[in-house]
Amino acid sequence: MASPHVAGLAALVKSQHPGWSTGAVTARITSTADAMACPDTSIYAPFPAVDNGAPQVCTGGTGYNSFNGHGQVNALSAVSN
């Protein structure tokens, strides 16, 4: 469900800054996201990966990880000047 939220936020940022490149919009969204740490993966233990049965693991730190990417988008921060 993250993709529609990020796409909407990208449209808002682009509407405020029509001259910005795609890279600039992406950088704004990424830099204003609220960092999120890896979740407790023990709750995913009953759901092994479908490709090889490996346990679900979250890799990375608070700034970027395999579960939450760069974090939760913060629309207010992204569109504020």
C-alpha cells in the first residue's frame, strides 16, 4: 500500500515545484521520511518465505531497512518549504 501514498506525495511535491526533476522529487520524499526501525520479526515466524522456507528477517538499520525502506513518508514535511 506504500506505492499509492508515495505516488500521491510525489504529485503534491511536483505541483509545488514544477521545475524539479524526478530525482529532486525523490530526494525530497526520501530525506523527509520518518525513519522506522526493523519490526520484531518473531511475529512472522509462522510465515516462512515461499521460495525456500527461510525465516523472514529484516536487514538494515533505522535509516534504511528491508522492511520499511527509507521509512514512513511524511507528507507535511515533504511539501513544507
